[in-house]
Amino acid sequence: GSARAMGAAEPDLYRDTWVRYLGYANEVGESFRPLVPVPVVWASYGVATAYVTADAFDKGRRALL
């Protein structure tokens, strides 16, 4: 049987996989601020914001199911 049928929770994409590290993209961008163009730093905030937004939508959807 599947993990779900056996009572195990299905893995959380945003917590249990490499995707989690996307939430730290802005920290990397800030670390390299003196070395990279400012738009790269802004893009790193975009990646982190997209991660947080997707995670929040996923958790909200799961709560409704």
C-alpha cells in the first residue's frame, strides 16, 4: 500500500525537500549584495517571497481538505 494508506503523512514539499532552501534565497542575495548587481538581490527576494506565498497557499489548501 501507499504511505498515505498506511497512516504515514505524505511528505511536505515545502518542509521536507530541497525546495525549503528557496525560502532562504534573500539571505544569499543579501550576502552577495556588495558583489552582484542590485537587481540580483531584488530577484532573490522575489524567489523567497514566491516560496513563502506558495507554502502558505499549500498549507491553507491542506487545512480546508
